[in-house]
Amino acid sequence: MSYTFANFVVGSSNQFAHAAALAVANLPGRAYNPLFLYGGVGLGKTHLLQAIGSHITQGGPSRRVTYLPAEGFVHELVSALQHDRMESFRSQYRQADALIVDDVQFLAGKDRSQEEFFHTFNALYEAGKQIVLASDKPPQEITPLQERLRSRFACGVIADMQSPDLETRVAILHRKAEERGLLLPTPAAMLVATHMSANVRELEGCLARLGAYASLHARSISVELAEAVLQQVLAERERAVTAPRIQQTVAQHFGVKTSDLRSKKRQRTIAFPRQVAMFLCRELTNASLPEIGRHFGGKDHTTVLHACRKIAGLEEADEQIARILWQLRQALGG
Ligand code: ADP
Ligand code: MG
């Protein structure tokens, strides 16, 4: 299924992002530049980026749209550096009429990529070409990121995407059911939408299971069927990795109390497990640095960042620490 404006459901949670995306698609380079979309996982960022891309392409056969995840940019850069192909790497990106880069938070901490992206950005921007970016965090929370790149990210329009409200979730379910050719009675849609409130990907996952269940048992989708599927999904969610679970697992491993991890105590026997737990929260959950800080008794996001860097460095340098991290990830089902 392709991602277009036509199959994007608009609600108050994404209204502004949708309007900005549509404006950019209709007037590339002349409406908002750059457009920066951010929001949690599964809220429709990639959907809107792809909708913009295909809309611009449809505007004329000569229109060149480059769409890629930031990870792809980094990989191509590494390979261009290796094979001495920087010239063609640069010209390839600079020929685009629109450059659409998804998940730019991936550039955090990658200095060489940031440098190259900064120059690509400037070349296109100065030529009046459209740039669209998406990230799971706003520019000021992407760390570490060079200030000059951060200010480029923020110099156009920033639109956030929130979790959709109940009515929008029900509307999305109906739309997706229609696309899949599933008959979804409204009471079943309401039940699913009530329990799956965080993001749209979850809703879709639930719907896919409903469809599979129904066809497997040669039944139509009903409230009873939805209840059965939801029970399964919610039980799986119980086992998901959360900050409190990480704290519990780490505290147990090091023989400290979970309350110590959230305390201000500075002795090494506590500070170190705390840093490990922060690092794993960063790696295994979607929480932002400030959110992680709040899970640890209101620590500052720079404290969290420092912990993440330190443990990442130790994992590379110290085999014993690498082994501990491996064991903890195993214990957390990673
Ligand atoms: P993100 O990039 O923000 O993590 P995606 O764009 O991949 O999220 O969206 C996850 C799924 O949810 C996709 O299948 C997408 O089509 C769907 N989706 C999200 N928001 C909407 C919406 N408003 N209308 C229709 N589908 C949506
Ligand atoms: Mg995405």
C-alpha cells in the first residue's frame, strides 16, 4: 500500500503537520523550507514524507525527488569515502529538486555525516529546492548535533505529530479495514481504538491480526473476536521493555535497590548501575533524554547523555562491561 495524502486520515493530532505537508507538496521550495516533522514512533511521519514525495513527482516528469532515511545517507557517505567517490556522492544529492530525509535523529553523534549533510542542505536551500525532514524528536532534543545543523533544521516550519484521539483512531481503523477489504463493525473498531491509544502502527497491527483471526476461523470480525485479539496483544505488551523494568533488572544484577537508581547518591556502586540503566533505557525504549532523566528522579538530560556516552565507550573498550550489557539485554529479552 502506498502512502499518499488520499489515504492519510486527518485529525486534530496531525492537522497542522498535514496542512504543512500539503502546502510543501503543492509549492515545493516556495511554501515552507525546510519542513521539519517530529513525533513518536508510528504516528505517520514516514507516511506524510512519502505522500509529499509522490505528490511532487506527479507534478512533472522532470521533477527529481530524493527520498531516503538518514541511515541511508550515512551508509552512502561511508561507502563514497571508502571508494573515493565523494564528487559523485555530492552531485547526486545536489541535483534533487526536493530532498526528503526520514529519521534524521540518526545523524546524532555522527560528525562526518553531519558535516556533509550540512553542505548538501545549504546547496539545495540556496538553490531554492525543497527540503523535508522527519525525526522522532524536535531539533533541540537531537543530541549530540552540531549547532549549525540544528539551527538549519529549525529555520523553517516545525510541525509535531501527536497520538490521534479516539475518533481519529476509529476513522483510521475504518480506512485501513477498507483498504484491506475487511468488514469492521464500528463496535469492534471502538473497542480496539479504546485500548490501542499510543500510535497508529499498533492499531494497524491489531487490525491485521483481526483479519488473520477472522479468516483463519472463517468468521466475520465481531466484538468477541476483537476482545480475544486484544487480550493477546495486551499480554504481549506486559512483557515490553520499559524504564521501570530496566531499572528492576539492572538493580537486581548489581545488587542495589531500584530506589537507589532514582536517588541522588553518588557512590560508584550506585552511580555506575544507574548509568548502565540510563544507557539501556536510551537503547531499548523510545524515551527521550529528558524523559529518561525523569525516570531517574528528575536528572538533567545532559546527565543522561553523559551516562550514555560513557557506557557506550566502555562497551567498546572493556570486555567485562560488554559482557554485563549482553547479559542485561538477554534478561530484558533483547
Ligand atoms: P512514523 O514514521 O511516524 O513512525 P509511519 O508513517 O510509518 O509512522 O506510520 C505507521 C503506520 O500508520 C503506517 O502504516 C501509516 O500508514 C499509518 N498511519 C499513521 N498515521 C496515519 C493517518 N493519520 N492516517 C492513515 N494512516 C496512518
Ligand atoms: Mg518513520
